[in-house]
Amino acid sequence: MNHVLIVGSMALDTLETPFGSAQEIVGGAGVYASAAASFFSPVRLVGVVGDDYPSEALEALRSRNVDLSGVQVVPGGRSFRWSGRYEYDMNSAQTLATDLGVFADFHPVLPPAYRAAQYVFLANITPSLQLSVLDQITAPRFVMADTMNFWIESSRDGLLQVLGRVDMMLLNDAELRQLTGTPNLVRASQEVLAMGPRYVMVKKGEYGATLVSSEFSINLPCYPLPDVVDPTGAGDSFAGGFIGYLARAGVTDEAHLRRATAVATVMASRCVEAFGVAGLIATRPEDISHRYAALKSMVELSALGASPIGP
């Protein structure tokens, strides 16, 4: 079975939302993505924590077939901490405090067994670190990368190098417009494709996601939920579900990319129903199957029957 290599942050988050709060719960892009991907494929995680990171959180990942040989534990170090607040518009967070701790000196070094990884997710870290990981991988089949507005502004040259070396770039709608200077998302997506990647995944929060290539476009709504408790990690859970499914399938044609986008949507929906990774950890295989089937019925035109005005 294909393994997934995930490189990203491991954090302790303090959150406030209109529906509650949580203090120093386990989070970070690498953790969310690994938890989601582990439902479909074995995961190899690369990250860094201090020795204050909860040991039970690491054991929970190991129990989900996540290999932590690439996680550096710094003796006496302080783990990355982030504090944020969400208002009723849950699409964006207000950052209250950031303490990088040991993450400030993170330099990912892949164990030898990791370097043959074929399916790779480079989560939101500096473009220079993403490039350093790419330099250590020997023959990847599918690499996807995430970024953020800060790197688009401060490390554009490095980000452009990343774009030339990955198969898929994940961007939310604001990041896509910032990167290209183009307000129309369709045109902006085509401009990013011209920068190098074969695919662009546009994350649109409560409005779903769109995968764009030069040959086709895949549009899916988000899974409708009565309760969204904490959107932190939704994008990373989406990415983990996507790359985990692709690694399981071992195929990256249009049909499997479409299914991967649906799987990703389901995993993001499981994430946001609880604080931190609790929603993902509580997920059962039958929960994924049920939501996948429901999402499939939502987007199949055949479910609507024949055209109301004729053939």
C-alpha cells in the first residue's frame, strides 16, 4: 500500500467561537492532515514539537497508523502555540497570539525510508522549507502544497519555485486573487496553472471547492451541516482526505480526482463538528461512507430525474 508523506505544523491551539472555547488543544496542519489521511493510507509525518506536547496525542496518531519517525521532539523546547477567535462568519479567524516555539527553527529532515514517498502533502510552511523537502524526495507521483497570504506577500519568489515543482496547489479564494491580482476565480485559476502545477484546488469555505486543470473542472458544494463548532483545520483535513484517498487508489485520473475531492469534502465536514481533532478521531468508516453517499446524491443530476422541459 502507498504511504502518504505529510510535512507540517504540530501545535497547541486556544480557540474561541460563538459556540464555545477550548484551551491548548492538539492542532496544527500536519496533525489535522495526518488524522484525515490515516483513514485511507498509512501516513509518515514530519514535524517538530517540544517535550511539552501531550504524549497521549502522539500515541493517538500512532494508533491510527501514523509513523512519527520524522517528528523531532526537542528536549526542553516549547511547542508551537496559536490562539484565535471566530465570529459568526466562520470562514476566517482573528489571530490573538502566536508563539512559534520550536517551530521557528524547524528544518525538516526526512528519514531515509520517507524519501521514496510517492504521495506528498506539503502543508502551510515557508516556501523555502517546502523546496527543501522536495529536494529530499526521489521520485514522487503526486505532490500537493498549501500556502497562505503571508507567504504570497513575503516569499513570492520561493512560492513561484514551489508552483513549478508540484502537481497541485491549494489556495482559498482570497489567496488565489492575491497571488494573481485577478478578481475572477476562473481566470485566476488558469493563471496559476500557467505557473506550473497541473491542478489548482480552490477552497471556498462554506461554498465548497473547485478543482481546476487545463482540461476539466470539478465543482463540489460543502457538506451541509446543522452545527459547525470549530472550522480550524478544515482545510488541512480536506487536504489529508484528498491525498490519503489518492494514495489508496494509486491512480490520479479525472475520475479518481473527482472522488478524492468528494472524500476531502467529507473529511472536512467531520472536522468542523467538534473542537480540534476530536471530530476526526471519533469518525468511523461508516460515517465516511454515509456522507460520501449523501454528497454523491446531492451532485448527481440523475437524482433529479428527467428534464422538466423535455429530453
